[in-house]
Amino acid sequence: MYRKIALILSVLFQPLVVPTMVFALVLYLIPDATHVPDEIKGSMLLMVVVTTWLIPMLSVFGLRYMSAIPSIHMAGKKDRFVPFVMVSVFYVMVTYFFYARLNYDELIVYSLIAITGTIILLTLVTFFWKISAHLTGLSGLLAITIVMSWKYPSSQLLYPMIFTVMLCGIVGSCRLYLNAHRPGELIAGFCLGFATCFISFYYFLL
């Protein structure tokens, strides 16, 4: 039963979900952060869900269907090469699309640039070391939440910050329980995501 719970949490909070969480945070919990009109926030968030989660996830399932990867869980380092490179290229295309066609706000585009840069770094590291993509994504979300709380002190970000800290611990524990990673791989993933997003957003916002 514990294994099933750990697997469910790993799937629910897998890395491709993080961009949606970042944009939900920016668009709805920090009203002063962007100039995106309220009437199109829902459409923009839906577009983020489709382009940064749904399509990449379907692409991974497509790779599994064609036997290009042995499992969607990508347990081995070599299993991650093709999916990670594919997702990196797709995120670059999505970022360019938002910049060229949907440039409503600098923060929206910059958020995608920071997220895409983190994914590219993760992909490069993966060629040498299988660090935790889960912790890379969640720690990036934590870093963004911290910087946003400094920039917009009147925003209600305390509880999201506490929730993200708890998620990092819970999901990290789940990955250990499933023998998906060693402690060093979790720490490395956390440090990569946190450092990249913290430096990026700190430079842009403060």
C-alpha cells in the first residue's frame, strides 16, 4: 500500500506539472505581478497546461508505445536521454511561441525562459548523472515562491511556500522509498532547481 501511495504522489507531482503550478501562482496569487487581463488568465493557464504538460506527456507515452523507452518511469539514466532532449526542444519552441506571439507580460515570458533553462541544464546533467527531476522541479517552484514573496510582500504566499517545502520532503521521501534515487541524487536535483530559479528570478525581479 505504501508503495502505491508513493507511486501516486510521484505521478501527481512529476516535473511536467511544475510549470502549471508556477503560472497558477503568478497569475492568481500575485495579482500585481503581471499585466495579463483577468479575462484571459484562464485561457493562458490552459495554454500552459496543454503546451508544458499535456503534449510533452503524450509524447512520452508515444515513445513508450513505439518502444523507444522501456518504461514511462525512466528508471535508468540511459532511458532519460531521448525523452529529456525531446522535452527540452519542445519547451524551447513553446517559450519562443509565447515570446513571439503571446508576449503579454515580461514576467510570463521570463518564467518560461527560466523553466526551460532549468530543464536544459537538467538534461545536460542527465548525460552524466541521474539526478532527481522531481526535486529539480519542486525546488525551482520553492525558489520562485520565495523570491516572489520578497518582491510582493503583500501577497499571500506563506501557505504556498510551506506547502512546497512539504512537497519537496514528501516527494523526495517517495522517490527514496521507490528506490528511484539515492540521497545524493535528490540533493543534487534540489540544488540544481533551487539555484537556477532563485538566481534567475532574483536577477529579474529584485
